[in-house]
Amino acid sequence: MERKDNQTPQGEIARILVEFLEVAITSVVSLKGIYPPGAFERRKYMNVVVQRARHPQLREYIHSAVSGLLPFVQKGLVERVAVIFYNTDDIPIERFIFKLTVNQSFGSNVEESDLEFSLRSFLIKLSVSQTLTTVLPRDCRWEITAYFRRLPEVSASKDAEMWIPTDTKQWQQPPLITPIKSMNSEPLGLQLYLEHPSPSELLSG
């Protein structure tokens, strides 16, 4: 993506963040080993070696889902973006959560190099976090889900039409949370953590 000189600070933050999320989500999917190793190729992003999906449909799904969030991230409407893995009963067994906060009153110029330096540490941490994750069963599936602070108006944006309410089964008990990485600085706050079902949830299931 090319930088626009007339872009607001929130627009610049959102552009960088959405680009980062596309790379990070691809890294999550690669990390979980759902697809054969040949489904990904090594590339450099922000001076870090990352994985890029080779299959056009996989790459397009991640790209279109995340890039469709751009106007909502810019307006501060998106609270969390999750990569959710399900078992064959369509029950979530693991969630990678990216929790976002974009300061809507920030009016200064965004130092892109500083922001990228902070986001790069997330990619490095993510690449060595496999031991924190759950071994997935065979025939599991996954999807990208966005959680909005409030619902965007469909009439105001074509992008809003891409996002539909989910009928995903939810856990009845509070999940177990494993932090991976966080940053909290102006103008962006970002947390990356794992959610797993509690032991009582597994017993009741």
C-alpha cells in the first residue's frame, strides 16, 4: 500500500495495522499446520522472515477479509480480530485474538518507522509461540471473525455488507487466556493473546 500525503493519522495507522494483520494472520494459519508446508513461502516483511500463502484462494480470503476492515479500524469501530479454529462439531477450540485500540483524538503525524518497529516484535514473538498453542484435530476448520464496538451502518459503506453476524457456538465458561505480546503507546494499542476453553467447558462438552 502506498502512503497518501493527505491521510489522517488514524488513516495512516489503520493502513499499517491492516497490512500487518494480513501478514500476522497468515503466520498464524501457517503456524497451526492446517495446510502442507508447501502451501506457504518465505518472504520478508518489516525485516522479518514471514510466511506468505501460495494458494490464490487462501491468499485472497485473508486479504479481502482484513482489507475490508480498513475503514472500520480507522474509525475505531473494530475491537478485536480473531482467528478461530473449530473442531468437527463446529465448536471453537482455539482463538488467536488481536485486540485493537486506535486513538481517535490523536492529531500528530504518525512515525511509521516507530510503529513498524513495535509491530515487528509481534511477528517475531508469534513465530516462536507454537508451544503455547493447542494441537488441532484432523478435519478442523478456521475463519476470521471481527468483533465491533458497535455495528457499522450498512447504508454508509459497501464494506459493511461483507461482514455478517456469526452463528458460531460460544463457550459457556470464561476462556483460559495466554498472553503472547502487547503494546500500549500513542496512537495505537495492540494485544495478541490466545483463548482456550476452560477444563470445565471441555467436560461439559
